[in-house]
Amino acid sequence: MVYGGDMTQKPSSPDPKSSQTPEGDRIAKVLSRAGVASRREAERMIAEGRVSVNGKTIDSPALNVTGRDRITVDGKPLPEAEEERLWLYYKPTGLVTTNSDEKGRTTIFDELPEDLPRVMTVGRLDLNSEGLLLLTNDGGIKRKLELPETGWLRRYRVRINGRPKDTDFEPLRKGLVIDGERFQPMIVTLDRQQGANAWVTVGLREGKNREIRRAMEDIGFAVNRLLRVSYGPFQLGDLKSGEVEEVRRKVMRDQLGLQTPDEPAQLRPTRNRKPQHGKGRPQSGPAKTMGGSGKPGGPAPKGRKAADASVSLRGKAGQPGKTGGRPTGSRSGTKGSGKPPSKGRPIGKNPRR
């Protein structure tokens, strides 16, 4: 659908006398699909009076619109809906996963490549966590990947201080209740002891705040490094800290069950990052698909599709705790560089621009 035309009529709304489904899509969904904001952010923008339909400011997201409606945000015509896209991003430690930070800390949007379009994060990683963070320009994909009922398995490499036994992790496997909050059972594997620390692989299907750190602390172990290596079928592979790689659209659609339109063959995904000095990361070993799609009951990919299912390039087998390659060059736009804080967010761009 094309939005922003010259038609001037009242916003499409359901007929109270009709039992049929209203024509069109919800305004928040349309804004999200056009890359303006996530659905939740779009609803907030509507409540703030920043969205108009056919010249009339709206204050409720309970409105369906069609391609005949003229939509503006902050007085600017709504851009045409973008095609769904998905990226893998190796989030370094020390960055906040938010559009803007009230404490003035550096966010991931300050460090993403300049040629990346406006994107949203799928979930988040806390300040001291690193590894795979999915980015998308589509609110529907974001929601699909984040909903707990979809059951996507997130896998982490975790370094803890101490000399645990495998039986120490039974409470995590059975499910914990911490401060009245219930944590679902986790998949925990004790990998190896390395000096005073131990490496553990943890898999979970929900994303509560600091869930792994809190669970480990509850059984007496402090986490001193946490790296996400996969989210469903999408894997970190051999991405270096700060790198971004786009997922092939066919792979994305196959894994997410999206409708496949007719389109020309895709070029290989681009990989880029802002230059930075960064520490290495523990190698996660040969990439594996998470039970096919990473979802409960997902079919296991075969042949050529199996190679594509992991999306990113496969890393060499290694041992936990060993560091990988170190990106060359200097980081730009970090603290102390004199970079002004980000202001506002133009439609269709990352918040940092």
C-alpha cells in the first residue's frame, strides 16, 4: 500500500451497524510497517498528538486506515512502507540498548553504521552483556520474535566465578522463584573449568531483566561475562564486536514464516561495523541450528538450507575463554570524542541521526 497520497477524506473507521471487519490496518501497525516506530512507540506518538489522518489530528490508535488515507507524522507525509529486513549485530559491552539514555551513556544507536536505515532492536542486552542482538525495520517482525508464546530459544555462553558441579544447576533446570518472580526452567550445560572461573551454556525461552545473572546469583555464583550466541535460528557465528550483517531475505522469510513476494535474487548480505578497539570473545564452536528453527517442534533444515539457516558465517571451533580476532582502527563517536548528544529522531532514520 502507498500512503501519503493527495486524497482528502475522513479517516476510515468501522461502521457501528456493520459486523464486518473494518477495512485497512490499524494506524499503529501502518506506522510501524513504514519504519516510523514500533507499534508501542507509534501509539505513544498518537497520544502525543503527533499523527494526523487526512488533516485531522488523532489521539487514539483505535483507527483503521487504508492506502486512500493521507497520513502525516510531525507534519511530514508518511514514507512508503519499507520491505521487511533483519540484521545481526554483535553488541559490545558498555552500550545501552535504548533509543536515548537519561544518564547520557552511549547507546547502540550511537555506534551503528551510518548507512543503516532506521531500525528497532528485538529485545535487549544489558549494559555489561555482549553478543547477538537482532535489529529490524519492521514492527511486526520485532513483535513476532519477542512474544514469549513463540518460544524462540536464546542461547548464551556464561562465565561464572567458582568451581560449580553439574548438580548445582538443578534449581535453574527446574525453574526458580526470586523475589516473588517466577523464572521458567533453563537448559544449563557445564562446559569446562578455566582457572577460578567456569564456562556454562544457558538456553532460555523468555527474556526477563537480568534473568541469567539473577538466577546464577541465587545459587551462589557471580557472572563475570555473558555472551548471547544465538536467538532462535539466527546465530552470532564469527561476527566481531560492533559488526552488523544483514540476513538474506529468503532465509528471514523462511524462518519467520513470512509471505514471499516475487523478487529478484538477493546479493550476499553486507557486513560492516564502526572501527573500534575491542576485546575478543569466547568462540562458540561450530554453529548449530537450534532444533531446526530454534522453536519448539521446528523442522530441522537439510542440505543447502541447513547452511543458510544459521544465517551468519560459521565460526571455527574453539574453547571457552579464548579470544578471537581484534578489529583494527579507532572507535569513532564514543565518550570523550566531543560528539554531541543525539537529539530528536527524524522519520525513517536511526534515533542517533
